[in-house]
Amino acid sequence: MDTSSKVVQFGLKTAFGYIEKNPEQNLPKLMDWVDRLAGDNFVGQRKAFREVLDDPQNNYYKLMMSILKETDPGVMKKIFENFFVNGNLVGWKKQEEYRKKYNCNIPWAVLLDPTSACNLHCTGCWAAEYGNRLNLTFDDIDSIITQGKEMGIYMYIYTGGEPLVRKQDIIALCKKHNDCQFLSFTNGTLIDEEFADAMLEVKNFMPAISVEGFEEATDGRRGQGTFSKVVKAMEILKRKHLPFGISACYTSQNIDSISSSEFFDQMIEWGARFVWYFHYMPVGNDAATELLPTPEQREYMFHQIRKMRMEKSIFAMDFQNDGEYVGGCIAGGRRYLHINANGDCDPCVFIHYSNANIHDMSLLEVMQSPIFMAYHDGQPFNDNHLRPCPMLENPEKIKEIVEKTGAKSTDLQSPESVEHLCEKCESYACNWTPTANKLWKERQEEKKQKKEQQK
């Protein structure tokens, strides 16, 4: 670690001590340190943070104070050091250096599947297509993380399969790489007292638990009794002051319940600090295309999530409808990539085509491989960031990329041709386009008016 990075870490660790006893009074002091050390980076985010601090009635102010006061202090410090300092202030600078030097994407986070195995079989789940026979070894994952840190990547997100099938390895990796922040999408059914105690020990692991709504919707897709197990897991985490979030997939069948004000209140009561909404994707030969939301349903989600952000003390993200905040598609290593349990490096967790495998090349070489460079050269795939995806909203793009680069399906159990995948997306893309264009135009006009008011 260079001298400037050490100075940043020392300064922010010192500043973090300001808020342990009196966060309301001392949080602005922490922001002073952040502003000083961040320089020209993350200006918009820091401004938004300041605006929240200036308004104690703001729902996000209440969320921040709740997190600071109710999270285990050791865990809070570790998140601050690994996520905010290493993952952003220190890591981002190094990522930028690599992007410029090698003229390719360098991700902010790496998504990887420790295993393709899962203890559930959820309706319409793309991960189920992989089967349950594949695993990345401890050494495989260790190597990926070690290579990533060299490029400034300190954020690692486990997907699957069910990652917690590999509990022991996950905890061991947290210990070995205690300067990284780990998050896992999980069905939550394997979280028990013992594992929660292990989380308290390592302090750098956070789950995002999959919930499809209330009991009927969750059990309907994930199996009878799943909901009660998930609620029990969240009770354990809340009691031990461990932060966690919720992952929610919205489909044509669950939108009303999963996005309701009542469900937001329930998530907050459970103790969740964030919720990450994902649009159902028709991935795999056996995809249930009837689960795709209609244009009217997706427009409803666009407005509803933004409304809830203004009212509820939980941080809500919408993976498909928030493209405007991140400049469109973030896959292909622009902000993340996906490595499956066979070592295949997919540009996206939902797009299973590649010509790169982590067993055959370094992580940097993966980023320079044909399909990843096609993403690098093609992003954004649409100037309307409510149509960001080269598969769902612009299926002709992924078809062109796969054919141009010679990428193959990485689904070893039931390989899907790109033509078959795109056929399922064409009518959706066509139907969504008029609504997306209308919403995008409205958003640009809103931003223009706001900018004029601020002059």
C-alpha cells in the first residue's frame, strides 16, 4: 500500500472515532475528512450526503442514525474501512489507473459463484440452469480476490446457487482478506446462530436475503416453509446487531405486494437496511416468460420505488430502472462482472456467454478478452438509460456481440443459443420502448427545471 493510501486510511479511521459517542453532532466532522481526502471524486454523492445531514427530518437521516446506533460497533468500523475507504476512496483511484493504462473496463465489484448447488429450486430461477455439480475451490476464489486487490477491487459479492452451502470457506476468505467487504445474495435459510456468530467475528460479511413479498408469494416461488425460515434468520441478525439487506425479484405476479408501502414497513421492521429490486430476466431454456412484467407494471415500479425513497427509512435500489444514476449498463466489467462456479467469466450475472475462463487467464486478461472489450467499446448500449440492457431492452446488441466475439453459452447443463434468448426479449423490448422514451423525456425535463431553479 502506498503512502497516500495509508494517510487516507489513517485519517478516516481517526475521523470515524468522532461519531462513536455522538453521531448527530460529529457526523459532519467525518464528512469534512471525507471531503478533504476524496478530492474531486464522488462529488455528487458527497453533496447528497450533506443535504441529508442538514435535514434531521429526512428519512435517510433517520436511517443513517439508526445504522450508526444499532449496528455492532466493530462491524460498523470494518464496513467503513473496507467499503468506504478501501472499496471507494482508495480502490477507485487504482481502478482508474488500470482503466487508463490498459484501455479496458476494470470493475468496482466482482460477483462470483462459490457453488452452483442450492438447497431450494425456485420457479424461474436462472441459477437453477447450472445444476448442482460445480464449485470454485477456496484457492480459485482466493486467487480472484488477490488479483482483484492488485487492481483496487475490494468489493466481492457471492451469488449462486446458494453461496452459504460453502459457509466455512466463505468465513475463511473473510478472515484472509479482512481488508475487503463481502456481500452475499442468499435465500437466508442456512443462516443460524452459529453462522451469525461467525459473521460477528469476521465483521466484513453482509447478506442480502431473497424475499418475494409476504408469505404466500415467497413460499409460492421458493417452497413451503421458506418464508418462516427467512424471517427467523432476519430475527437472529437483528438481535445480534448485524446489518443485512433484502434482494427482491419483481415479476408480473408479485409486483403489487413486493413494492407496497406495507411491505416496505415490514422490511424496516425486520431490520433490513437496504433492498435491491431486480427485474425478472427470461434467462435459460426453461425460463417462465409469463413472469416478465408488463410495460404498465414496470412503469409503476419506476414511480413507486422513487416514491418510497422519499418516505421510508431504507435504501432502495432498482437494478433495471436506475440506469440513469450509473450511466446505463454497468456489466462487462464497467462496474462488475460475473464468474460462475465453473470459472467462466460472464459479462453479466444474467447474460451467460463468454470466451474467458478464470482458470485459463488472469483477471486482467479476462477484462481484455473479446466479449469484455465489446462491452467496453459498446457502452452505453442506449442513450435512454431506462433501456440499458443489451439483452432485455436491446436484444439485437447481445446477439451482435456474441456472434462477433464467438462467445459460447456458459450454461453447461442446458446451453441456450443467443437466438433463443433474444426471441424471448424482442417483444418485451418493443413493448417497453414507448413507455421508456416517455419516462426518459420526462426525467430530462425535470432535471432541466431543477438546474434552472438552482441558478
